[in-house]
Amino acid sequence: MNKKKIKKKIKIYIFHPYSGKGGADLSISRLINGLNKRKYEIDFLSLNKPIIKKKILKKIKYKKINSARTLFSFLKIINYIKQDKKEYKKKIFVSNQYFANILSIIFIKKIKNIKVVLLERNHLDEFKYVDNLLDFFKKKIIKILMKFYYKRADLIIGNSHDLSLSLQKFVNTKIETIYNPCYFPGSINYKKSLINKKINILNVARLENQKDHITLLNAIKNLKNKINYRLNIVGYGSQYLNIINYIKDNNLQNVVKIHQNVDDPSKFYKKADLFVLSSLYEGFPNVLVEAAQYNIPIISTNCNSGPREILLGGRGGELVEKKDYMMLAKKIELFSKNKNRFLKKSNICKKNLYKFSNKYNLSKFENFFDNL
């Protein structure tokens, strides 16, 4: 590749501290795959082995930063960027996650002629939930630093309008919105049939406190001997043993199964009659769009943020309050008695997925990158 060709390109460094199998990695991979390779040269930086590599369909550069913590990784990141002596039209550093975003502004903004873009993937409600005293103080400090540093970013992007509005009010600086590029029109031509005697309920989510699987399992427990069902949970995470123990303690082994290490959940979507999301908070839950593409009726908690926008305030699916397992159980039971009501809503939801289209949202990313 000659120097002239490189000079025309925009260099993008995408920093995702811990690459995994979750929705953030899926969204980042779709962004990378969709960006025009003639216009952009991309490096992906992470502290662990880049699991996202399996999802990337184009040739990019991967850099594993050898550091035990995100804080200590930035001197190595700065050196890595400075070692790149090629000439580009511009350089953009894209950071993900609140803590990494603050550090990106503190450290990366010191590099001459580089733009810092922050991607926010979780609503501020994330800070309401703490695991211990240390986590409490850590989140308090992050919120204070956000108010001070976020206005120094060149661009901040939220992945839902609710998220962007709340964050904009909190940090007092403009937040743009670009939905996760997650809808592929025409890629799934699947007609949902609701004739199964046993209701196949599906949940696809990391096994973390945020996803509140215990509320879902409480609802399932309350449906025993009322309806004929099976629940498949697709995901992995730190709460696996707690969830397994709950299933055993409540004798749900015959009706609930957890599937870990699933790279492609499409076979579960095809068999599902009903999709349930029980999260305490989100940014933008890709899984709801995926379920809607398969025309699966949806019940979701009315959490911040994303479900209300995807489910059109309830016109495209059922919304229940967080932690309300009794109402969740009632909605699942209602589905067993009136499937057509739910299917009508899922049809409405599917018809309105165009605003989440891959092509449209990728074009918005490119427009922002080109005009920074």
C-alpha cells in the first residue's frame, strides 16, 4: 500500500478493555465490519485476548495491551499510537464503557491531533446497583469524574434516545444518538407459528446481576402447574452458580436449562414461542431486535433504556416493571391463553425495525467520523 493511499484514510483505534461474547462486542464487530475499508484503517485494542476476532469479517490490526488494569494500560496505549508514523487524514480514538471513557479523555487527549469519541452502552441507572462498598465508592468517583471530563470529548454517542437524554442532562454536554446497527432487512424470512403445546420461552443475556435472572426464575416458579412451558437461558457470566443453585433449590431442573458457550443463538430463536427480558437496566438490548426479526412475541421489563423504544411504548410488546415477578408471571400466563394478542404486537414491532437497520446506522457513524 503506498503512502498516498494511506494518507487519504482515517485511522480509527477502537478500545474495548475486555472483549467478550456480549452485546457490546457484537455491536462493535458490526461497526467494524460495516465501515468502508477504503476510507478507514482500524486497530482493535483490548487488555485480554480479543474474542471479538471471531466476529470480524475483514482484515484489521489487533493489539493486546499487556496490563492488569485499564488504568495502567494507557501509557502503553499512548506509546502504541505514537509508534504509528504513517500519515492519515485524521486519527480517532473510540472508547467504550464509562471508566475507560474517562481515562481516554485524561490520557489520549494529550496526544496531538487525535479525536476522542466516547460510546455509551449502558444507561446511568447502572450506577444505582452496587455489589459492595468498594463498588459503591468506585461508581461515586466515576460519576464525579464524568461531570468534569465528559465535556472535553470530541464526540459522545449513546445507543438509545433515553440513554442520550439522561446522560446529556447529567454531564451538561451534547450527546448524539446512534442505535446499534442490528437490523438486517430481508436476512430472516421466518414466519412464527404458535401451535406448540409446550411454550418455549427464551432469554438471551449474560448471566450477570444486571440481567436479573432471579426475577425471571421467580416468575417461572409461580407458573408451575399452571401452564406447560420450558425456559431456555442462553448466556454466560459470573452469576452462573447462583442461578444454577436457585434452579435446583426450587426444583426447576425439568423446565429450565442454561446454555453456555453459544456463538450463534439462531437455533434458539427459531424454536422460541416467547422472548422474555428481565433486565434492571440496559443501553440498547440487541436481543429484543433479534427476537423481533424472528417475529417472536416479547415481554420485557420497562427498564432504562432501549426496551420502550424498541417495543414502541408497549404497542410492539409487553412491558412490565423491574423486579415485578408476579406481573411477569401473569403476562406469560396471558400469553398461553391469548397468543394472537401477542403476535399482533410482534408484527407491529417487526414492521418498525427499520430505524435500527445496519446500513442506516453505519452511515450515521461514518458521517460523524468524516466530519469530526
